[in-house]
Amino acid sequence: MKKSVFLGALTVAGLTAGAAAAATLDDVKARGTLNCGVTTGLVGFAAPDSNGNWDGFDVGVCRAVAAAVLGDPQAVEFVPTTGKTRFTALASGEIDMLARNTTWTFSRDVDLKFEFVGVNYYDGQGFMVPKELGVSSAKDLDGATVCIQTGTTTELNLADYFRKNSMNYEPVPIETNAEAQQQYLAGACDVYTTDASGLAATRAAFEDPSAHVLLPEIVSKEPLGPLVRHGDNEWGDVVRWTLNALIAAEELGVTSANIADMASAAGDSPEINRLLGTEGNLGEMLGLEADWAVKAISAGGNYGELFEKNIGETTPIGLARGLNAQWTDGGLLYSPPFR
Amino acid sequence: MSDTHAESVAYVRDTMLPETPPPAAETGVTKWMKQNLFATIPNSVLTVAAIVVIYFLLAATLPWILNGIWNATSIRECREILEGATGGCFAVLSDRWNQLLFGFKYPSTEYWRPALAFLLLFVAAAPVMFFKYLPRQLLLFTGVYPFLAFWLIWGGSIVPPLLLLLGFVAAYVAFKALEKRGFGVAALGGLGVLIVAIILAGSIGKIEVLRLEQVQSRDMGGFMLNMILGTVCVSLSIPIGIALALGRQSDMPIIKWICVVFIEFIRGVPLITLLFVANVVLAYFLPPGTTFDLIIRVIIMITAFASAYIAEVIRGGLAALPRGQYEAGDSLGLDYAQAMRLIILPQALKISIPGIVNVAVGLFKDTTLVSVISMFDLVGMIRGPILASTDWNGVYWELFGFAALLFFVVCYGVSQYSQWLERELNTDHR
């Protein structure tokens, strides 16, 4: 907490410098590349492959924005940031946007003076146990030893959850995910708890993933989303509606496969037409080309395609859509209308 | 004489018996083992215990190494090939070899440049390291090397490094010309010429000659980054450390206090704090839009850190010299600079070698700390991109073992060299 207060103070100091160059959209267009902050590496969300090309779910958002603004999904300069450097990088103007599985919280939005433009992944803290333990619900975990990363909000969430259900547990403090993996496999703890996406990625690296189960209970809200600096609403709109375009495209059945057909001429659905720029002038309102959304969706596909390709059930990580399904399928993804 | 006992003794041997071999227990391996491994009962117990431990260590690691998989595209493929048998997944090393050495953004067509710079490093270092055995003319190459290596690794036009080199040559000439007037005047004169040359190089350095593809600092990575930081910072921090150590012993109060404050402040702050300052805080003090090269910022911080430590080591060496050595210098009529250069420092530095090497080795390993400020050195590459790729998530031992091996080879080499150097310089009669 202290650290974030310190970073917050720095951020405020940096904003005075950053606000001078408020027209990020013009800067990006003039520069010809988008500076996008990502993690230094998180399985499925952002990592360079063996040829050095960045790939992943968060990376997909960066590429979509670059495609919408500049027409080229490759025109992205990825700036790797750690949990400690990400906010200063954004505040100081080193990056134009941050797509680094960052939880949308009150203090980050208000106190650190950032603007979360939406949620691209609804995460939450979950539990993983070995199958042989025979546990099917977190309510059965009374008296368990739990591997937990120290100094994180997961530690507090865990304490809250067990207290609320009047259960006892014995924490095994660990420092990193790698350490947790080893401790958990060595049997130093019965349960490992962290964000559900992290649990899935960790389990995917196990020799026998099927011997471990993720419990259905999710004990915290971790909405992860891209963010930009306060005070540049035009740029915030561009990023927000690019993300919304990806989500709406899935809802409307626009995929990277059929988008060329759909965008070639106005079709029957007025909303698709407005989204793809064959009708209306939404692109112009954003200060972009009429086919901005077409380019954004063509970059890596719509939201569902990005999900399936990077973290979905066909990948080794194997995350189910869950909360991240469209609202029509019982999930939380709900793009405001394109009108 | 020989006849004296001819009758009284029945038989006298007149030839020497051939030498018989010593008893089996007193020779060769048996004796060595008896003396060194099984001399006493506690010794024997310890020996047997050690053998058991070594056996278990080898039994655990050898199959893992020998059975290792070198050709696979992901950790899952490794496991399929192994089918549950013990074995390392070394395929990650072959798959990500270039990334481990050069980082993931260095253009792959240009890998020969840092590799060549690395080989030339040995050519450049040899005349300094083995100064007794190689002709002094080779030192010229050592002088040229930093500029050559900069041009090779970062690319761009050859003109700026060349101008900078000429600046240094001009500064040296100025120094030599002024040397008669005293060391201090000459040093100041040389510094002045150098600054003028740097400014000149900055203004006319735009000419494009022998252009290599330019590589940005943020694209450097892998073990190359550790080597760059290690060699540059060590070679810069030794002269700065000497200056600080001398400054701290100086009679001039302002210089003395500047040095004391610098050393004590830097030593009192963890290196990682300095790195965060370099990465995060400096950006706020610079005008918006200026990008002061991150590697240079980090080099400045690590050099400052190492200089403070080396200064203290050298101060220890200076303090160890008998007072008579200082007085000898004075009585010969040498001025301060001459006495230091010719009498005091050669002896003090010799005493300080183990300490300096200790700092240098520690510093080289500390370069891995840059991974926390999102620079992709060897450890940063492993912890970040490689372990975060869906293909290789979960390969810990192989990667970190490889990193440990690389660092061990370099550090052990440096340590062996320093021991050799100590023997070489051992001129007193103990």
C-alpha cells in the first residue's frame, strides 16, 4: 500500500508534465506507432514468442487499437512494464495506453488519475486443490494449509473469505508464482490461491494438469482492463470504443472470417452497418477513418476469437468463458450500443 | 680388508639387493586413500558419508541431464517424448538460445555484431591482463575497442564514435603537452579538450559513413546486456574508485568531503533503489520528451555504486602501506601525482586486488537486478518472456541452471585470473 501511495504522489507530479501533451491521438498518428504498455510476460496474456513477436490476449487489445488508429496492427511499440513501473510509465507519457491485466479499482481510477476504459477480462481469486483431496467446494477447506503470495490483495481476500465462513486455515507465505508452483506440487500446502486465470495458467504447466481442480468459488472481483491517462477524453474514447467494437463484433456475429464480406457493402443489420462504417459517421466522430472498426476486428478477430486463440479452452491454459461470456450467454460482456 | 673375515663368515653378499617395491598399503592409491580419506575413524565415517551424499546427488541429477530432451517445441512435447521418465527439457535452451544471449528484440540478422564485439573483448583485454607477456603496442587496440564495440553493438554511423575517439586522442595529446606544468593542470587541460571534442562530435556527427543498422538501447537484452553492463561498469568504476579513495585521503577539505559524502551516501543505499531512481524518478526531472538512454542511466547508477565500494577497498590498500612509503616518495622530491603514480598506488592496488575482484564479481552478478526495472537481461528474459510463453511455462530448473552456469563460468574465470595476477605480482620475499 505504501508503495502505491508513493507511486501515486509521483503520478500526480508526472501529470503536470504529461498534461502538456494531451492530444495523444495526434501524437500517435504523427509518430506512426502506438506505445502500448504490457507485462514483462504473463502466460496467455502477453509474451514474445521465439521470434520476438508479442502475442497474447492483452497484446490483442494493443494491436486492435493500433489497427483502428493507424491501420496497421503491427505498428505497436510494446513497452514491457512490471507491477512497479507500469503506472509511472503511463503517467509520464512513456506509453499511450496500458494493457497489462490491471485491476480496475477506485484508488487507481480516482487517486492515481487514470481512466479505465472498460474491462477485457473479468478475473477473480480462486482456489486450486489436488483432485485426490476430494474437495469440490471451497466451503470444505476448513483447516487447510494455503499457499498465498504475501503482500497482495489475495492475502486479504483469503482472510476475509475464511472469516466470513468461520473456517480456519494455515497460510504458507510464498513470494512468486514460480515458488508457489513448486511448493504446491511438493505438497507444502493443500490449496493454492491466486487469480483464477493465473491458477489455470499454472495448472497448464503441470506435468499432469488433470490431477488438479479449480474450485468453483471465486472470492473477489478483479476486473482487468486497459487504461489511459486522465484528461485526454478523445484518446480515452478511441481505446474504449475499440474495445467495445471487439465485444460488439462477437455479439453481432462479426468475425475476422466474414468481416471482409460484411464490410464491403451495407447489409440488413443497421447496427453492424454502423459498426463497420458502411452507414453513419461513427469513425469521423472519433477522429478516425470510417472503417476503423473493420481494421480493429481484422487485426486479431473479435473478442471471442482473441479469447479462444490465447487463453480459451483449445489452448493449454484452457480457461472457460465464464463471466467473460457475452451477456446474451449469461456473462458480463455488454457493449453499449453503436449508435 | 675384504680378506679379514674370509674364514670367519660363511657367506658374504657382494651385490646389493634389488630395490623391492614398498608394501602395497604404503604406495599409490591405497596410501593416498589411507592418508587422506581413512586416516582416523571419524575421518572414515565422514568419507563414507560424503560418498553416500555424492552418490545420491549424482543418482538424482545424472539421469536428468543425460536423459535430457534437446529437440522439442514445447514443454508438453518434452513430456510426451519422456513418457514419465526423468529427464530435463533442455529443448527450451535450443529453442530460445538467441533470446537468452541477445534478448528478444535484437535484430536476428545482426547477431554477428555483438558476437564479434564479444570476441574482440578478449583481444582488447589481453594486453591489459597479461601486460608482461604481450607487446605494449597492442594497448592501442584496447584504446580503440570501446568505440569499436559501441559501433558494433548499437550500430549507426561510425562517425560519432570515431570523433569521440579522436577527442580522447586530442585530450591525451593536450595532457602530454601540459604534463611538464604538473599533473593537475595537464588533467584539467585534457578534460577541457575532451569536452570540446564531445560537443563537436555531437554537432557534426550526423554524417553517414559505414552505417550499420541502428539498434535501440531498449532492444538490448539477454546475457549480452549483463556483459555490457558488467564490463563497462567494472572498467569505469576502477579509475573512479581510485580517484574517490585518493580524494577521501586528501588534505583539501572540500574534495575530501565531496568524496566522503558520495561514498557514504551510495554505500548506504541499496543498488535496487538506485536502479529505480534511474528508471522511474529521473524521468520526472528531465524535460518531457527527452529520452535519456535507459542503459546509460543504469550504467551511471551501477558505476556509482561499484565505485563507492572499490574506493573503500583501495582506501584499505592505501592504509595498509607503511608510512615510510609515503615519506620515501616525499624525500625523493616527487610531487603528489608522481608519488602516487610511481610509488603508492602500484603497491596499494596490488594489496587491493582480492577486494577489487570481489567487488567486480559481485557487481557482475548484481547486473541481473536490472530485470526488476523491466530490462530483459538473462534473468529478465527467463523470468519474463520465456517462462511466460505458453510453450515453456514451467521449465524452471533447466533455464535457471543455464543462467547459473553462464555466470559461474565468467565469475570463476575472473577469480582464477585474479589469483594468477596475485602470484605474478608477488615480488616480496615471504
